Amino acid sequence: MPGVEGRVVVVTGAGGGLGREYALLLASRGARVVVNDLGGARDGSGAGTSMADTVVGEIRAAGGEAVANYDSVATSDGAAKIVQTAIDHFGRVDGLVNNAGILRDRAFHKMGDDDWESVLRVHLFGGFNVTRAAWPHFREQGHGRVVMATSTSGIYGNFGQSNYGTAKAGLIGLTNTLALEGRKYNILANAVAPMAATRMTEDVAPPELLKKLDPAQIAPIVAYLLADECTDSGSVIVAGGGQVHRVQYFQSKGVTFGDVPTVDEVAARWSEITDMTGSVPGTNPVG
Ligand code: NAI
């Protein structure tokens, strides 16, 4: 049975939505959980303690172990305090779910500096900040699990989400390198792109679709990726409405030019370069 029993897991943005589901399931499986949440609005404005406190109350009422933290993932100082909460209360940190997020959708031609920066700060810098704070502990103990909340918006793009999609794609890039650098220390890093009815999606999808997207359906995927038995690293998993699949880059057979090609030669062979028939999983040509 895949386990997180006795493990200490930090879940950022766990005061509501998906993070709350992750925290509740992890605690019910015997993990000790740091429930982090800044407690603000969907656009990142405001702050408060009640969201994290409520989830900690739910976990304790069910007999689980949890502690609240209200710092922002968007600063390295906040991130250090989040991880320190785990150390102070539970003496260690074994896993991290970088789940905190905000939304500031704008068409690209209307995207302002603040909308761009605040979304990257929370998602991309947030993922970096908290992972960097936990990393030395993971390395020292030879065990660590990182789950990044990415999005199909980062994988495929989405109207109005150039800021959000960029941040979410960046987290996949971060996950890829963490998987490489973490492997010899038994630190595994994976990304999950959820699809779930939460306050983040309440007005961006039709109600009939949202009814099928219970956020509880994502929690077992995240819990598995945090479990001792998990060996995957560098995977991107898309999950929602009961459907779970892995997404991966593939590369075409391509062409090899013996010499510097002319533009006309490139044009003549373009369909061969881009034809994905017989494509194979992509590999890094520089090793
Ligand atoms: P949500 O808005 O319910 O949860 C996000 C939580 O993060 C909130 O509780 C919020 O207070 C907290 N938060 C925001 N800024 C923070 C900060 N600076 N520091 C600490 N906490 C902060 O939204 P939801 O849907 O539960 O999203 C969770 C994650 O899943 C996000 O990263 C989101 O981008 C991602 N996601 C969700 C999808 C969905 O279908 N719901 C789709 C794709 C990705």
C-alpha cells in the first residue's frame, strides 16, 4: 500500500480548493501536514489566517496531525518560514506540494506589469522559493518528494493566461532539472496538472462540466507521488474528472543537413522536419 505514514509534508495554498483535499487525504493516511495558506483572494489580494486554521481544525477533528502557516510562498523569506514551521513542529520535512496559486487573466494585449509579475511571483518563484528552502533537508536525509502544481495552460497555452501559462510551463522546466539533480539523493520531483472545480475555476468552465470535476479526485494522485514507494521522477500527470494520464515531449525523426542549409533547402524539407509520424520520446541531444 503506497505510504506517507509518519512523513512530514508541506502543502502550500492548502486552505481551500485542491490543497485542502491534498492535506486532508495526506493526514488521513498518517502524514503530518503543514497547512500553508496566505488566506487572500483569488487574485492574490488580501491575507488572513482563517483558511489555514479551518483546514488544520478539520484534520485534527478527524484525528490527524497538522499545523498552520500563513506565510507567502512568493518571497524567499516567507518560504523559509514555511519550511521552518515543519522543522519546528515535526522535526523534519519529507515532502512538498507546491500548490499555492492565484489567477489574473488578461488578454495578452492588455497584460500589465503587475498582472504578469504577481502571477509569476506566486506560481513560479513560489515553487522555486519553497523547494529551495526544503532542498537541503531532502539532500541531507536522502529522501524528498516534490509535487508541482502545473496546468494544461502551461502545457498547451490558454486564452488570457500568458502570465499563468508561462509560470506553469516554467514549473515543468524546474521539475525536469530537480528530477535530474535530485535522483542521487532519492529526491523525486513530478508535476500534476489538475482539472477541478474550485474558486479558481468557478467562472471559467460551464457548471455541468464543473460538477464532474471533484477536487478530491486529484488528491490520491498527489499522495501517490509523495509516497515512499513512488519511483517516478520528472513526470507530468494530467488529472481530472477521474481521467489520469501522463504527458510527455516527443520528437520527430527530423532531417540531418550535412552542411549549413540554405533557407530554400529548409523550406523544401520542412514537412519532413515537422512530420510526427514515427516520433519517439524526446531526449536531450546535449546529454
Ligand atoms: P484555489 O484558489 O482554491 O487555491 C489556491 C490557494 O493558494 C488559495 O487557498 C490561496 O489562498 C493560496 N495562495 C495564493 N497565494 C498564496 C501565496 N502567495 N502563499 C500561500 N498561499 C497562497 O485554487 P485551486 O484550484 O485549488 O488551485 C490549486 C493549484 O492548482 C494552483 O496552483 C492552480 O494554479 C492549480 N491548478 C488548478 C486547476 C483547477 O482546475 N482548479 C487547473 C490547473 C492548475
